[in-house]
Amino acid sequence: MAIDVVIVGAGGFGREVLGIIRAINRTAGEPVWSVLGFVDDALDEADLKRVRHLDVPLLGPLQWLDGRPPTTHVVIGVGSPAARRRIDDRLRQFGLPAATIVHPGAEIGPDCSYQEGFVAAGGVRVTTNVSIGRHVHLNLNVTVGHDCLLGDFVTVNPLAAISGSTTVGSGVLVGTTAAVLQKLTVGADSTVGAGACVVRDVPAGVVVKGVPAR
């Protein structure tokens, strides 16, 4: 029996999450997830038009989830780590489980671990002995090397590479095509700019960019 799920956020990444769910269902040959719809507090008109073409309803604001049965799962389809943390704080009051959504074209090593709310897009490669926190998003064609630790609410954007034995703190955003070299630490709530190459530890709460990243 398919599991009911609501996607929180109907912007670009939320709609990509819908695509991942549909890929999971196609590969399984039967519905694994039954998408009830999107919830969103601030959807603009352009995204509303895009949602209408997907044959999935916009259910209302986040408050729509209040009182839903405990079999209803939620997945946060919002790219910003800070926004995802705020949304998670609100969702906890509803007592609903977070769905873990992994594209069938992603490869997650059998000795890797991940917590609730993990989303992995197509082409993701997570190798061995990697620990992944709550509500982590790995976008298209991301690679994560051996023995890494990714904290809660980390976002890694498409084509970025995190080398082995690296620690990525809670709330970090790693930009598109960025590279983080091995055995480094990226401090909590920092941002690694698109195309950057991180060659030394990054403090918490800063933005680094360039090659080498500064």
C-alpha cells in the first residue's frame, strides 16, 4: 500500500522532489508513495502556474498539515538550509514523520547511514562509511567520498564533490560544481560558493568562494 506524502514547498526544488518520487514509483512498478499535494505559505504566481501543470494539488499553507493522520509523511522540498531548519521547527508540532526520498538512479553505499528527511537526486554517489544527518539534500550528480560526516540541513548543489574524511557542519550550503578536498572541516552555517575549491578548513558562519576558496 502506497504511503501518503505531502511535499512542503512548491518552488523549483519541491517540484524536483515530485519528479524523484515519480521516478521511485515508476521503477518499483507500483506506487510506493502517494503524493497528496504541496503545501506552501508563499507561492508566487509563476510557480503556481507551474504546479497546475503537474496534476498535483496545492493543498494550502503549512498549517494544512495540522491534524493530519500520523501515517501522513512530509518531505521538505526547499533548497535553503536555513529555511529548511525553520520549516522543520514548525513541522515538529504536527507530529508527522519525515519521508526519506532517494532517486533510483542514486547510489548509497550499504554501510552509509542517513536520518529522516534525506533527499538524494538522480546521479548522486555516496561511497562508504558516510554519516548523513536530518533533512540533508544532495542534488543531481553530487559525489560524497568515504568516511564523511554531513550534519543536519546540509544542501549540496548539483555536480559538487565532497572528498573523503570531510566534515560538513549543520546548515552548510555547498554550491554547484564546488569541490571540498579531503580531511577538511566546513563549519556550521557556512556557504561554499559555486565553482569554489576548498583547500583548507572553513570557519562557521562564513561565505567562501573562488579557487582556492577564501
